[in-house]
Amino acid sequence: MIRAFFAALVLMFAAPAWADDSMPPAPWAYRQLPDPAQEAKAKALMETLRCLVCQSQSIADSDASIAGDMRSQVRERIAAGEDPEAIRAWLIQRYGDYVSYEPRVSAATWPLFAAPLLLVALAAFLLRKRFTGGQENEA
């Protein structure tokens, strides 16, 4: 009984790994588009999109299966004549802002853009006060 439980437990955790390896790659994951201009557009867009598994690589550089699927989607949509920015917007809608290396300013992200400016302003204020405060005491 205990052996059966542990065997089921092992199979339960091993099944997702086997399922991922058994899927064939997406059609355009590792093939370039026949039109060099379209492939250049696709490559430029792919270099600005983050792999959701690797996180430190673009989908152009990643070997993860999801990156291959995303490359294929980008190439298919470019070949269909879709604008790269429309493809980026679709991927952001599907996967979230994190997928893009070029984040948008929105209600959720504006503090990330404002915080460095506020810290620089605070540092300038404190340094100015410190340097001018010391001169006033000497006079």
C-alpha cells in the first residue's frame, strides 16, 4: 500500500516533465521566415520580449519551449502582415507587462518610474541642506 502511494506520488510529479518533452516544437520556433525583411522585423521584436521561464533571456535567445511557441506566434503574425507593436500589445495582454523589456507607464507601474526621481530629489535636498547648513554656522 505504501509503495503504491509513493509510486503514484512520483508519477504525479514526473508527469508534467514528460508531457513538456513529448510536444513537438511550434512550426516557426526554429525556422526563419522566407522573406528577409519580415524575419528582420520578427527578430527585432523577439529581442525585446522576455522569456517567461528563463527571465534573463529574450525569446530570441531562449531554448525554453514557451519561448519557441512565442517565436512561432511572432513569426506567424509578422508573416500575416501584423504590425510589431500590435503583436507586442497582444503578448502583453496575454502574458502581462513582465513579458516586455520596454515597460509601459500605467497606474500599476508609475511608482517604479517616479521612485528614482524622488530619491534623487531627496538626496539633492539633503546634500544641499548639509553643505549650506555648515557655511551658515561659520558666519
